[in-house]
Amino acid sequence: MRQLLALATAVLTATSVLLSPARPALAASDGTVTVAAVSVTIGSDIRFSYTTPRPTATNWVGLYADPGNGPVQEKYVGPSTTWVYTPSASGSGTLPTAGLTPGTYILYYLYNDGYTWLAQPVPIRLTATGAPHFPTAAFTLRNAKVGTAYSATVGGLVRGDTSGLTVAKTSGPSWATVSATGAITGTPPTAGTTTLGLRATTAAGTTTATVTIRVQSGALVPQLRALSWNLWHGGTAVSNGLEKELTFLLEGDVDVVGIQENEGGAARTLAAALGWSYFQDADTAVLSRYPITATTPTVAGSAVAATINLGSRSLRLWSAHLGYTPYGPYDACFGRLSVQQLISREASSGRTGQINSILTAMKADLAASATTPVLLTGDFNAPSHLDWTATNSRCGYGAVAWPTSTAPANAGMVDSYRQARPDPARDPGNTWSPVYKTFTGGYGYDSHRGDPEPQDRIDFIHYRGPLTVLSSDALWTGTPSQSKPSANAWSSDHAAVLTTFRVN
């Protein structure tokens, strides 16, 4: 919800799945860093030794995914996956790997809380253990079009020990070919639902899955399932977060996602596993089952956008993450501020300025929305005027014109959840928080620690253009625990918002 304030002042670099980041170049570094092993099983520590003629208390070693956020030009790109200070002229240290994803990483030895190299970076490979398995045994891939070449991939979805991975087709129509790497290709001759049986084999065993492809004769994407999702530190707050995220996306048959709390690389990691497209900055991202064809980098320090090719029509998707403090429901429910004070505090939070700047940047998209629909997804960290009404009291308040919801409405956008569920008393749609039921303190209201957490709807999918809302839900899985969240089946502290649209 609110933990990325430090990143707001950092230099943000957007990357695309279509770009290959540069490999570490040679630098005039005068120290050394060596690892005990260049291949480490996830769950074990990375052990390293270092030396430098420039010791400081804030020299540090950080681990970065490759490709990822590593300071390849000795400048900040995004956060490391894990790090530790190395204050001596020489010594040794460890980095934990629990919760990380298998793959290639790079270890950087860096100077004085900065990004100047103290030694040449060291590549490391993290490997998983356990029998291979898919996140779910049955799932749907992107749609296909009659008479048009099709491609998708499933190889990145296999979890567990993937050494020696090969994928094979066990059943399905002759038009679909499956390569050993999991690439599915071919040209479907007729419309209908295609089902393929798959078998994945690794050194640790074999697993199977059934995948479905909807072959369309008309529009490629007649219905669109859009998700707004705060990942909670990129999914790292919950054990095995990546697999839980993949399971949710696959079982939810999701097409496009506006991501918040991307932690510099979560969208890239999800895209690599799913075979999807992505565009990201440190905190916000767009993830899509269909190709991204154009992008808009960070706006107001809080939003990115991408154009997505849906076949006969394109879609513009914006993902926003607005400032988190002060928080209106606390000011109302704990502080008992007047409505005028609540609105004033919204302005001082920066959220009012952020949403206005985002909508200004969206003007061209909104003007073109009659032909190219627009979605504004996000964690707004503020409630909606459609929920705080004269007939739906919240903490004793009547109507409150929360600026972050009135501004999109004034720009001609529609709140998809309230379009589907117009009664806020019957369907509150609370997204903060399925995890936190009890207030944990802070925000100037420590005297209320232990009180019930004010539940509210602060995550949204607004839309404008030729779309019809068919359904909308606030979703999570399992029964999330506040006392032991790492064991939760649900990988976030927010509910996700899923809206199904008919593309007109």
C-alpha cells in the first residue's frame, strides 16, 4: 500500500521485454569479490569474500537478477533483490536466497551506499529443488485467430528443478506444434476451443498440464479481463510469492494487469515465466498477454502506460500508484477531521496533484478513446466519492468528494467496479485490506493501535471508450493471516480488482 516512499526520489529507468540490457562492462575497480560457488540452490546462502583499498562502513554487496536492475553503468536502475553491508577492508559475508526465483543473477560489490563498482561483478545461477510442476494443471493461453500464425510459450511456467527441461505435446490438433522449449506455434484452420495436452520432463521428474486456446473467427479479443494489482513488495512478503502470483493470473484467465509495488522487476519476472509482454519502472508496470506496441514512461513519479495490440483494436492501459500518507480513512475514522480538512489533507498528501498530472498526461488518450479504449488502473491510497455518500455512512460521515475519484469522473472515465456494482452498502468492494484487520500504528494515530483497521476500496479500474462492463470483483485467495502473512495463500496485502469487459 504505502511502503515505497524512498523509491519516489530515485532515478527510475523503464525497461521493456523487447529490450536486452547491456552486460556488465569492465570498470576501473580495484577490489575483489569472489563467491564460494557460482551455482546455489534456492534456500541456501550465497557465500562470498571481498577485499578493497577503499573501506567504508557503507560499502555493500547486492544481488541483482540478470537481466534486471543491476548498475551496469555504475548508476541506479532499480532495487537489488537482497544486499548486505561490507564495512571492512577484507572479509566475508552471506546473502539469503529464500523466496528468489531460479535463474541467472549478478553480484555487485559497490561503494559507500552508491553504485560505483569496487570489483568486477560476478554471475551466479540460482537453482530450485523438487519435482517439476506447473502452477496449475489447466490454464488458458492467449487467443488465436483463424488463418493467422499463432505463438505462445509455456516453458517458463514449469516450477521446481528445471534442469534439462523438455516439453512435449501429448494430445491436441495437428495444427499446433510444441517445441522442446515449450513454444506453441501453428496456424489454426477453424474457429473453436482448442485443447492441448503437455508433458514437461526434467532431471527431477515429469509433470503434465492441459492448456486451452480460444480460436476466434472475428475479433481476436472480444472480451478483456483486466486486473489492477498491488503486488506487496513485488510478491516478496509471502513465501513462494511468484508461484502464487502465477497461479492467480492463470486460474483467473487474466489478459492485462496494471501493477503497483513492482519492486523494480516483478513485472519482468512474471512476463518471463508467462511468455507475456511488459513495461515497467521501479514501482508501476503494465503486464499483458498480448503484445505491447508503445509505452509512456513515468508520469508524476507515479504512473506508466502502454499501448496493447488486441488485434482489430488497441488498448491504452495506465497503472498508477499514488502517495500513501496522510491516509484519509485514518483521518476520518481516527482523527475525526472535518470534510474540509479531509480534502485539504488529500492535497497535502500529493495525491490530488498526482491524479491531475496523470489525467493531463492522458488527454490525448482520452480524446482518442472513441476508437482506442483507455484504462486507468491503480492503488490510489484514497477512497471513492461513489462509496462515501449521503446514504452510505463511513465512520459516521456522509458524502465526501475524494479528489482522486472525482477527477477521473470529471475527465469522463467510469469506475468499472461501481458500474457493475452500484450499491456501495451491499457491495463495498474493499481492497484495503484482506490481510490487515487491525491497525498497526503510525500516521500520527498510535493511540489507535489495535483498533479495527478501517476497511475501504482504494484500488480501481477506471475506463473510457468502447467497452461494456460485464462483471467486476475485488478478489483474494484463501483466508489471509495478519499474524503470519508469509504463509498466506494470497501474495498481496491488497485485494486485486478484476473487471471483465466486452470489447465493442
